[in-house]
Amino acid sequence: MFGTRRTRREWKTIETMIAIHCEGVHGSAGGLCAECAELRDYAEKRLERCPYGESKPTCVNCPIHCYQQTMRERVRVVMRYAGPRMIGRHPYLALMHVIDGRRKAPDRPRRARPDPARGA
């Protein structure tokens, strides 16, 4: 699914945070409710399509906001709830997320421009 160790770890972090939030707020044990499953699927698509790849900053530090405003707010709610709980349940993921959040965002990647010679 995700090609690099960094993006796999970031996926595991957001997936875990959504699960913690769903269990604690929505009371769904052993699986995600429909609302949280939708958010997880959306986050997966956004991460798969991130133009930064391995050098991806955390979303809060990213100059490209690829999440729709409503989904971005939903992720913020999830992170506010799950973030403090991650320390006790998944200390490695929590620590690495904090470290990743301190990284400076790289320069914005350039879009590939259509080649006029190809008629595109």
C-alpha cells in the first residue's frame, strides 16, 4: 500500500488515532463506526496521493492542504482526543509523530507540466 517506511508509519498513526477516537467517543469496540471508517478511507487516499512522498511533513506543517475543510476539522477532533491517549497506548507512534512534527516542511514539489510537443 505505502511504499516507504515513513508513510507506512504515518498511516499506522492516523489509523490508530481514528480507532482510539471511535472507541472512546462512539463506543465502538472491535471496529470502526461508519463515520470513522469514512474518515479512515479518506485519510488513506490523501496519504497515498501526497506529492511529497518520503519527505512528507505532518499535515499541520504542510503548505498543501489536500484535505477538504470538513475532513480537516474531523481529523483535528480525532487528534485532540486521541493524541494524549497515544502516549500510553502507542508510545513509539506518539513519539515519532512529535518528532516528525518538528521537521521543517520541504519546498513545495513542482507539478509536472504537460508537454506541448505531445499535444497535451
